Amino acid sequence: MKKIAVLFLSAFLLNVVWENLHSFLYESYQGGTITEFILLRASLFDAIVVMLFVTPFLYVAYLKKRTWLIIVMGALIAITNEWYGLSTDRWSYNSLMPILPFLHTGLTPTLQLGLLGYLVFRVQQDILND
């Protein structure tokens, strides 16, 4: 339980930082202004997602030896989430957002879950000396 708590808390805190740093690349959320509350809610959602897909890497020996898969899984989840959000007009990018060719998703949101998921996994290991 301690592992999951550290994982979730570090995922939430890192996602709060990430969301705030890249929020200027977005035009709107559901047609309105992007507020701090929206960024905190997005960070909570992202932390839950990270916790769900990184937790097996804490306990399954096969996955512990292949932690690079965290980056791949996180990127795939992020791409799917971005496609959904963009296609349903939940959010929109502004002209400053670098767009990835072929995927048509923003660079920073595409990298977010994979990189932070991997970082959170490593932080959890360091904190708990795992």
C-alpha cells in the first residue's frame, strides 16, 4: 500500500507541475478558459491513470525487468486520450503547440504520461529503496 501511495502522490505532484508548465500551449478547455481548478482536475486524472498502468511494474517480475515499457504504454494511452479530447472538442491547442506529424497530437501531452510514469516509478523506487 505504501508503494502505491508514494506512486500516486508523486504522480499527482509531477502532473500538477507539468500541466501548469504546458497550459500556455492550449487554447481552451470545453470552449472556456483553462483555470487552475481544471489543471488540478487534469492532474488528478493523470495521476490515477499513471497509478493504474505503472502499479503492475512494482509487483510483476517480468515487467520490473522491462521498465522501458512504461514509456511506451504511457505514450499510447496519452495518444488515445489526446485523440479523444481533440475529436470531442474537450480541449484545443493554440498555434504554439508543436504537433507531431502523422499522430496529429501535441508534443507535450503525448510525452507526458510516458515520461512522468517512468519518472514516478523511479522516484518510488528511490524513496522506498526498492
